[in-house]
Amino acid sequence: MDQLERDLRDTLTDPRRGLPGDLVSLDGVHRGARSRRRRRIAAAASSTALLLAVVVGTPLLLFGGGDSSTGLPATKSPKPSAASSHQKQALRAKHHHSRSTSGTSTGPRPWAGASVDSVTAVGVDSIIVLGSDTACADGECLALARTDDGGATYLALTPPPLSQPVQGAIPELRFGSNTDGWAWYHDSLWSTHDGAKSWHTVSVAGRPEQVEAAAGTAWLLLDATSGTTLWKSPVGFDAWVEVPLPPLGNGPVSLAVTPTAAYVLSAGSSNKLFTDTYATDAPVFTSSPSPCQADLGGVLSATADSLWARCSTGTSAGVWHHDAASGGWRPVPTDAMSNGTAIGARDSNTVGLGLTDRLDMVNQSGTVLSSFPTARPFTYVGFTTPQVGIAIGDDFTTLLRTTDGGAHWSDITPN
């Protein structure tokens, strides 16, 4: 998805923006986006010697090695992607400006007031936080920190090197074990397999949109020339292979993985939910109806025994719960919410919602089980267990943690 299409989708899904009367149709934007994307990818290929040809169905072994210990899989709900990540970019653009220089990681950096951009859990009390510091001497520096005591203390880690600074772009992070992780920023993807002692560039033909990991497998959504594609690799090293799926098109795509299944929600031409239950070594995705509107799409969040979706409508958003017994989706009655509302599955009966001024825990029937007042909205809510969860404020300076299922939240922002 190129920038023109991203800007239009932000307009359609951000309730704070007025809708002009002469909007180009989404179909027209998609057609133009495909040609613009081809030009963008071709230009990128000619300007960097690091870009490698990726052969579909053939493993590409990149920078293998390191400790392949799986540790405790990160079972928190996925980061928002597609339309919600674009909301996040718009928010970050208010606080960050264009950068003209890029940094190089030389070792651990102190947090020193960096923004809280992304977070990943590698255990109940173990969290790794990625941030950025615009006051760094060489432009914007990335900061990486780990806590193993629930946020009481942090240890500085070596962050990946900043590459191709872009206004509003947000660094993202995901770990699949204590030692194996990935970070992505704009067109760059890095991996570590030694617990962030070192990072290596992973060359892919496209823009990384989302990485998730569970059950020893990492999954990558890639914005490629032909549209969004799905890739997989063992967690312990980078051997990415494209996963055969029907064309996902250029609409928003959301990915959620658990120890028992992988889900892809596509709002493109297929407008389907694709599910792989790990029944065979090679992924076999089956399709079922999506609860969301075509083109607008939504965001998935899952636990081992539940699946939730926040669907955009253009003016507001709704929450849906997937009923395992019937195999269908049921709407969850909630108060009106924006299309940028953060959603995080807590358990089979409860979901966390980061609303304008509070963090609510809501069950399948729409009953609010608990409500925690906040000073601002939250861009991310995720749970490691039904009791332990984390949330990021939309000012990117606040990281909260709960140990009682969302009834109370404490500030654990690195300092």
C-alpha cells in the first residue's frame, strides 16, 4: 500500500477528519497504487545492493545461527496493523519531524526519554520495549530495553540500526522467544537471534507490515508489488518462504497467531478470514466470511481459544467475537468508538478496549466488567495471560501494565 492510499484510508477511518465530497473511489486508488508500488519497488531495487531476489517456495537463508532456544512464546495479542497502524502513524507525525540522518547501533543506549513505540512480551514478567529518541546526536536513535521484573527495573539492550528515516514512520518490534526477534521500520527489517546482542538486515522484496510469532514459527505480512503476501520462517533463524494464499489484494490485512492457529483477515478482493490450525507441516489455510466491510477491514486479536476483531466502518468501529461452536461471528454491543480503538483479547470471554478516556474490559455480551480511567486514548492493548497485560498511550510516552485482568493499571514506562 503506497502513501496516497494510506492517506486516503486514514481519512476514511479517522473520525476526527472531515470527509471531502470529491473522494476518488477506493477501486481507483487501488489500481493507481499497484502501478505506483511497482515503480517504488523498482526504484528501491536499483538503489540498494542489499536487496536479494526472493524465490517463492524456496527458503532464503539469511544470517542464520545464534541461540535458537524457544523460551516462552509471546502469547499476547498482536499489534494493530493496516488501518490502525496508519492511525498510529498520523499520531506520531504530530510529535516527530522529518529526519535527514540515520544512526548506526554500536551498543546499548540509555532510554533517556525515548518514546514508547512498540512492546513485546517474552514471559509473564519479561517485556522488551522499543523506542526512539529524536534528541539523539546523530538524528533519531532507537532505544531498546528489557525488564524481567514487570517494569520495576530495565536493562538497556542494543537496538537495531535506524535506516531510511521517514516522517511519521514508527519502529515496530516482535520477539518469538527470549533470544529471537524482529524489528521493522518503513522499508527495513532486522532480526536478532542472540537476545539483541547483534542485529542483521533481512532483505525482502517489499515493505514489512507486521511480524508475529508463536509455536516456533514467525509470520511476516509483506507489502509487495502484487499486493500483501504472507511469509513464514522458523523462529530460530531467518529462512523465509512465501505461504500460498489467494490474492490478498491492496486492502488492509491483519495477522494474529497463537500456539494453536494462525489467522489472516483480508479486506481486499477476497474479504475473507483465512485460518491455519497447524494440522500439517506446510500451512493449509481455509477461508470463511469476514465480519468486516470490504476495503475498510479491521484488526484481529486472539488467544489460544478465542478470536476477536475490531471492524472499521468509515465513521466508527465495532467489535466482533468469533463463536467457536457455530464458526460464525457475533457483534459485541459497545459504546460508539473510533476506528483507531485499540483491541486486545484477554480470554475467551473478555476483550480489552483502549477507548478515548478509559481502558475497558468487555465480555461477549457487551457488559463492561471493569473500566480504568485514563487521561488519553491508547494505541495498543495486549495480554500475556488473562491477568497480565500491557498498553501504550497515544502520546507514545506512557506504558501501562495490569496484573489483575485490567481492573487496575500501573505506569511502567522506562526512564
